[in-house]
Amino acid sequence: MNVTDVHTPDQRARNMRAIKNKNTSPELKIRRLLHAGGFRFRLHQRDLPGRPDLVLPKYKVAVFVQGCFWHGHNCPMFKVPATRTAFWLEKIGKNRARDAANEKSLAKLGWRTFYVWECKLRGKGSLEAKAVLEQFRAWLISTDVTGELSSHTESAG
């Protein structure tokens, strides 16, 4: 089924440019949760690969708050657009490749990486604040180099 975009190409471009890449609602939410949980962090540290959304220097942890659409997360919040499909798949593929390269670079520097997906903070599959903190703390004391928030039935890491 080919659905026509209700916006002109200029309107769609303007809408897409208006989407923020830092200080987003999910990012502000995770910042509030971690701060309330006693964690202290720095924001958008430029000298680290990928400029992580949050950096916990005490633990050498970089936290990335990922938008499900922009990073092609396998969840109900991600849907491949019906228009310009090839363009979007290429763009999302490049984002994912860049994420993997940043994660690898951070690991080489001795940093651990934790991903917070947008769908875990809002919508049907969202987690309660207590569950977010519990999962983050559990990963933090683990030896896993990477981790992510998971749903109630999945395991973290």
C-alpha cells in the first residue's frame, strides 16, 4: 500500500529539521530518574565518541537515549515510512552503523555503554521509574560492557 504524504516536501523537510537531537523528552526523563536515584553525570561530552547524552565519569559509563525511529529499534514504535522507503532505510542503517562504531571506540577507551530506548520511557511498553533504576543499577554492577533497558520479560544486558 502506497500512502501519499499529506505534507509537501518542503513542509516535511521543515518538520524533520525541527526534531531535536538533544534535550529531548525521553532524555530529560532519564536525567531526572538517574539524578533522583543518586547518580551524577555530565551532559553531551564532546570529547567522547558519539557525544553521549549522559556520562557518568565515576563509573566510566556513557548513556545514549535512543529514539526508536531514528535508530531502527525493533519495537512497536518503529515503522518504516511508506514514502521514500529506500532513503529512510539507508539513513537509519547509517545511524546504526555509527552507533556500533561509537560503542566500539568507547570500549577501546575503557568506557561502558548503556542504551535507553524511547519506547521504554513512554508508550505501552514503558517501564516504571523504579524498574528503570533497578535495571540500570543491576547493569552497573555487572561486568557487561554494553547494556540497555529491557521490558519486564527480557533480561538486561
